[in-house]
Amino acid sequence: RKKLMLAFILVAVVFLVSLGIRLYNQYRFHLEKQTRFMMDTYVTIHAVGPQNATAPAINSALDRMQEIDTKFNVQNPDSPIYAFNHMGTPISDPEIIEVVHLALQIA
């Protein structure tokens, strides 16, 4: 009877400690996830960290990806590449020129 009580107390202590660790980690390490449709697919980014830092980091990354999609999308009328392909407008964007130079070096 005494062993049974000790076993019960041990299980309860282990349970409470593991629950405490889990709650502490949830507080300390927040998991944030955002999904946007861009580049003709769904893009999902997961970030783990302090709650006040994860959302801005994800937004920054997704905003940059949206910038790249807008700039390099051949089907977007606002894209310099679209303007070049359809109207012969010269490309002056340094980032696009850099990517083209790199592609020519690799090819």
C-alpha cells in the first residue's frame, strides 16, 4: 500500500514537471505560421521565437518574396520583365540586371 502511494506520487510529480516544462516552452518559444499565395503557389513560413519577434520576421520575409514575385513575374503587367517582353522597355532595375548577369555566367 505504501509502495502504491509512492508510485502514484512519483507519477504525479513527473506529470506536473513535464506539464510545467511544456507550458514554459510555449511561453518562451512561440510558434507563428503564415501562408500567402504568391509565385503561383501557396507559401507558408513557420517561425519559432518570442511572440513579439516572429510575426514581424515572417511579414518581412513574405513581403520580400512578394517584391521578388512582382519584379520577376513575366505575367504581371507591373513587372519590368513583362514591360520588356511586351513593349521592349529597357530594364534598368539593378537587381534584375544582376540576376541576368549571373545567369549568363552560369549558362
